[in-house]
Amino acid sequence: MRTGLIRQTSQWQERKAYAFLALLITCHGLSVAQQKITASLYEVKYENHNQIDPDALIVSDLKGQVSDKESVPLPQASLGIYTESEHRLVTSTTSDENGDYKFDKIRPGQYRLVVSYNGFCAANARITITSTGPSSLKHRSVYVHMRLRGVDSCSYANHTRPRIENGR
């Protein structure tokens, strides 16, 4: 009888140890996930290399795609929304494996969309988020066209979907 009690106590302690380890692993995973979210806020910095500041792009929901000049989607591009006047970071995200991005619930107002990708000139676009207007604004996307760093060219954003060439 005593051996059975010791064996049950040992099994109980073993189960507690496994449960504790599982909890630690889960918490560590959450911690890493939280670090990735927090890190994206600092990966993007305000840059403006525009020689001419184009008109603001007007949308009701800020979503779209980041691609290079050959329409190849750029995954993990850093995107930040900044206030127009103080250039203060409001929120940030990264593009997914297809270069797609979406910002959720940005208040109506004037902003700057800044997009950076290693080796490319940063894109800086004026954005107006509106809650009123035609329903076509609801489905309008902002496409970011990234260009390699150069003397006279820089990345830009507009409402024109990149052309797909060579069957891509």
C-alpha cells in the first residue's frame, strides 16, 4: 500500500512538473510574440525623401500592397502611420508574405504613411482617412511601389495596382 502511495505522489509531482514546463513554454511564446509586436513600432522611422509632395490619397480604410518596380510583392515591409503635423507614430504593421497590409480602425484625419524595406528608398505618402464620402472609398487600396535607393528616384504610393508582367 505504501509503495502505491509513493508511486501516485511521484506521478502527481511529475504531472505538476510537466504542467509547469508547458506553462513556461507558453508564456515564453507569448513573450516572444509580444516582443515582435512591440519591435515593429521601432523598426519604422519617419523619413521623407520626396522631391515633390503629391496630393493626399483619400481612403476610408487603409489597406493595400507593397511591391517592387517589377510588381514582385515585398513581404515583411515595415509600415508606419504618422500624424501629419508632429510626425508622431500612431501605429505600425508589417506586410504579409504576399506584400499585403491593413491598418485597423484609424481615426479620420491627415496622416503620413511611411514604408521601409531594406535596400529600398523609403516611401512617404500623404493619406487622408475619411469616414464620409462615396462607397468607392471603402474599396480603394493604397499600393506602395518600392524603388531601389538612387539619386533621382524614390518609392511612392498611389491607388494604381502594380502591373503584372511575364505571367506573374
